[in-house]
Amino acid sequence: MQQKNPVADTRFEYVEDMDTVNWPSTVTSLSTLKPQISDAFIAKNETLPTYSITDMKPWAANYYRISPNIALPPRMVEVSFSSTSSMDPLIQIILLSATNDIIDIHRCDKSTYLKVVNFGSVKSMIVIVGSRTSPGDYSLTFREVANASDTMITRWNTIEGKEYEIDPHTGGWHYVSPDIMVDNDGDGLSDGVVYFNRDNDLKVRLRNKGNSTAQNIQVDFWYQKAAPGLESSEWIPVQDIRGLTQQITGQQLLPGDVKWFGVKWAPLDDGTHHEHWCVKVKVTVPDEINTDNKMILSNFGRVILNPDGNGVLRVIWRKRRHAWWSILPGYLEIPQELGRTSDIEMKYSLIEELPPVTKTAPVLLKIARPQNAKAREVIKESLPPGVKGENLITLIEFVGNRAIGGVSIEV
């Protein structure tokens, strides 16, 4: 039985090997893709023979399962991938436990990728190498590593300590990292409010997923006004009230350690009274192999509702050609001139758009909390301590049909 897709593209349908396919490529049927399926065991101090693939077909995928040698179990395993410049690859590394639960998933779409993973609780590692629109050649190597630290910070819309994002089809999407918060009262919970022109206690949580101590950890911070479309030229170093740029240096994490570190942050008011921010954090650790889990962005800001349940949301809107606002179902309806959304089960609804004072001022959206409204559930472990998913508003900006960014604000 073939399950039809409303889009005429059989990449996402069930098809038999000899069925004709219709995506743009030289592939005429699944049988021509000839996927490679490999199964191997890796032991302590071992490097497996390199897998070398030439002329991989468009939209093809090869599968590799690497399991630990029980007699000589590996400690850390390094995955090294390299492809020709003509190839458009996607590599995925799936770590499974003894009960076949997902420990973590790592993804990369670059032509080279180097990743080391801790095999301490791994029953098997599944590596999928896919070719997208462009074919090419690649090589893949697995090497046991005795010792390696792996300092990481969790990205937004991700469960703390994981490296794969939450499926937006099953839960509420948001632009908040669980590993950063402002905690001015020191109770270990996010305050939600960031004050102008005074020191706020900005804290980040780091963890070491490796099997050796991470040394000389450095953390740097920047911020800018929160907007669905961020500008690379507008990042401002995080500074305290004295104007001193904040940086964490010389820290260490033992294997398995999870710790919070803090700096002072006194954001400046540029006259627009825009109290919603995006903070960028970059972690640097000398000699660590993994570099893809050391940077995050996260939104800060809160809208205070009046006793009548109304509030005003300030949003920076950088108008682009063919761009419009949209919203995830269940969160916020926005002006018709900025976009169009469904009004089914809206968590918040638009009352009116208030004109900005100047052209450079944020767009002001007056919002209200309707009765008996429902919102998509947000996974608690993907938010900082103390933040409730039902209090988040998330707006998404699209160019064409592609989401290019968004902003989440606590209400």
C-alpha cells in the first residue's frame, strides 16, 4: 500500500525498489541507489578501516552501525568525515543505550566533520551519511580515543544536555536555551526580567560530556535587541555597570560535571525602551575536538499584563522583501499587514497595532489573554529553571516558505 503525499515528491512516500521516482536527479528508481549497510565492532586502541565511497547518488544514504567490543570496550570514539567539494552531504550520528533509547543525535551538513563521543553508556552508534541534491565522494573513519573532554552548552529549543532540537511538529518551538538565565535574587531560578543600567546576574550552565577534565574554559558574551532577523553587525559585548566587558576564564570541569557560571550584565537603553534581548554565548576550550556544541543564542524579556489581562509587546521588525510574520499554532495572532495566521486555539490574540514613535522604534503589538485558550506544550527540560512554557510567546519570520528566525518572549 502506498501512502500518498500532497506534494508530488516521492522522497517522502513509501515506494518499492523498482518503482519510478520523480525527484530532480539522475536516479530513476530506488534500486539504483544501492545503499551500503555496514556493521562493525570497535575495541580499545583500535582504528577501523576507512570507508571510502565514490560517486554517491543524489538523495542516497549509507548506514553504519558501530558497537563496542565487549572484551575490550572503547572509551571515546572519534568519527571523521570528509567529502569532495561537489557533494551536498548530511551526516547524522545516533547514540543508542542498552535499552535502545536515544542518548543523543549529532548532525552536520558540512563537507568535513570531526566528532568525538563518549562510549561509556553506548550500546551502538548509528551513522547515516546522506547525499542531497549533489552527488560526490566521501571517506568515513572511526577511531578509539583514550581520553577527551567535551564541554558543551545547550542550544535553544533543545532538552538540556542534548544536541538535537525538539521536533516542532510535536511540541512548541521556542528561542530560549535552558542553559542561560538572569538570576538576580540567587534562588537558582530564572527571574525573567532584565533591568536597564544596573548589574544583572547573567548565568550559564556548562557540562563536560567527556571522560577527562576540561581545562582553561573561556566563555564570551554578546547581546542585541531580540528580533526574528538578527544582524551580525549589531552584537554588543556584555558589560557591567562600570563598562567592563565580561568574560569567564580559567575554569575547569571534571568528567560528568554540570556547573553554573556567572557574569554581570548591565544592558543599555538606546532610547527605544526595548527590553527584549538576544544573548550570544561562545565557549572556547583549548585542544577539545568538538566545536559544534559551544555556541548558543537565547532570548530574554518579559511582557507584564495589566489587571485586565492586556499587555504591549515590543518587537523589532526589519522588513525584508517577500518577508512576513507568522506564528506557531497556539501562540500569538499578529497584524494582517505583517502576516496571516490561524486563529484556532490562540494563546494570545492581537487587539491592535500601536504606531511606533519613530521609524526606528520597535513595532508595538497590544495583546490579550483570551479565556479557555490552549497552547502547544513546551517541554519543561528545554527551558531555564523557573520558566514556564505556557507563558512564552513565539513569533516566526518567514522569507518565502522558509523560516529564517524568530523571537520568544515571556508573558
